[in-house]
Amino acid sequence: MRFNGLIIPAAAALTAVFTLAACTPSEAESTADAEASTSSATEATETSVEQVSWTETLLDGPTKPEDLVLLESGVVFLSGMSENPGDDDGGAGSLHAVNTDSGGLTNVWTAENITEAHDTETFGTCDGPLDASVAAPHGLGTEVSEDGTEYLYVVNHGGRESIEVFTVDGEALTWVGCAVLPAASMGNGVVPDPDSDGFYVTNFLDPTNMEASFEKAFAGENTGEILHWTPAEGWSVVEGSEMSTPNGIAISKDGGSIYVASWGGRELVELDRSSGERLNTVALEIMPDNLRYTEDGKLLVTGQVIDSFETFVGYEFGDLEPEDRYDVFALAPEAFTVETVAAGKVAGFGNPTTALEVGDKIFVGSVAGDKILQLERA
């Protein structure tokens, strides 16, 4: 396949769709030992914030530790994307429980430790459980039902393009069903629908027409939309949700709005959940990725810095080295303003994807390498 004069093998091109979602460069070498230093938050994007010092520590993670979520029970799960997502020989990804005190990881999605209890009433169109050996987790979402049952939703690219659903008991997972995405869709983020047994999924771009999708993404043009799934109606498109490479997604606390990170648009967007009307936008200097709530009701967002598709190709297929950099912002949903929470440079860490607050720490995932950045208030 040809991109802007470059010939890229088909398998590599399909892989690039996934790595482009977080602008993966050629992965820089990093040390196996944790490294610690101290830096300070920089000036806010739109509003000022009191300067906070952070201790930065690199933790060992799986390959491409892309997304992190915190359950109400206190358990943290982490997705590790496969080495080459979309490639038949790209290998499986991984799903881990994270010990936020020690940084230790437990692989929880294996054939040996997954229980199966197919909920055919809710997920009757799902053929059955996915072979754990081919699973390729990406975006994650969580929910607590009225009876207190915790659920984990996983965007999966391995074996089938799907949302895989689990109930959670401590760190133990029970697979209960799935929803296979429509043809020519690529899921990225997922969040449960507060009014049904369904969920919303960001459809990043059309993987069957990647060259055009890439060009549109870097031009800030629409490439995808938000999909909505319910057991009764199946899949539908949220009216008015078309945007450039929709990535992270969250629902407002009152359920009235959908917040979306437009990766190619370099902005955060608020949509009315009923009408799809665009209510607010705020521009960012980064290409925003996943969205995660803080204890005080703000949304943390991080993302990548990349100026063009040519630069991306240089990172991924050429000799360009990525910048060791992270930027974490907080969105105040009601005012729809953004402030800087933390920013800095840590050798061996770049292309951040998720910033998750857990107590006094923030854990930052990445789509490059195998490190997680832990930020702790100094």
C-alpha cells in the first residue's frame, strides 16, 4: 500500500492504523530498572493551576500498555496491545490487574483463569467466548450495576473486532458476552450506556480504506463517529457524532452529555447524548487519547505530539526518534476549560495514551515500548 509516495506492506499498513491511533514511533530503548526524577506542572492550557511537583517513576509493563481503568472496588486493569495489531501473525495482546502499591501486574485474560457464563439474553448475537490466545485488548470501560456487580468492557481487535464483556470479582473475570462491531469499523474507546445494558464505542476510522482515512485524520477531517449498541436494537450511529478520529469517550455525571477526544481534530468535544448536538469544544496542543475521571469530577486526558503524517511514517518506518515527553491535562466539564496537571520529559517514555488518577498517584499508559509512567505528588 502506498502512503504519500512510500510503499508500505499491507500487513504493516493495517498495523499502522492501530499505531496511528496513538502515533506510535519506533520504540526507543529503555532501561529495565525503574527511574525516578522530579518535575513540575507547566502553565495551564487555558486556565492557570497552582504548580505541583511530581516524582516520576517508570514501571515495567506489557507491550504497549495502552489503557487503564479504575473500578469502584479499587481494582485497576490495564490493556496491553499486541505487538502488531491487525496482522494475522501480530501476536496476542494482554489484560492485567495492576497492584498500584508495588507496580506488579497479573495477567487476568488467559485460558486458565477466565470463567465463562454466556448471558444469552443480553448477548444472544454473540457466537461465544473468544480464544484468549488471540485476544488483543485496546480501550477499556467499567460499570457497576444496580445489584453491585462490576463490569469490564474491552475493545478487542484479535480474532474479531468486538466489545468483550466481563463481570469482575476482585481480579477474577467472568466472560459474559460480546458485540461484534459493524463491518469496516475500528473500535477505540468504550463507555457503558447508563440507560440500558448497552454501550457507546468510538469508531476511529475505516480500516478498509486506510490511506484516505490517514490523510483525512491529519487534515482534521471526519473519519469516524460514535456507535451505540443495545441488546434490543443492535448497532446505530449517534446522530451528529461524526468527527476526526474519535478516540477516548466518557459520559457526563448526569448522563446528558458525551465527551469525546477527537484525535485528528486535536480537541475535546461535548455532545448532547439525546440529539447529538455539539455543545462545546476545546482545542489542545496534543492529539488527545483516552479520558478518565478524577475523584473531583474532572477528566484527565493525555496524548501524543505529532505534526504530520510524514513525521509519523518517519517514526514508524524510518529513522526518526520519538520525543520523550508527557503532558497531562484536566478538563472541567461544566466550564469546559482545560488546565495542565503535569508535564515533563522522562527518558524512555513517550507517546502517552491514558492518565489515570489513583489516590495521590497518576498512572500514564503508552502505545510505545513497555513502560508505565507513575506520577506521585512529591
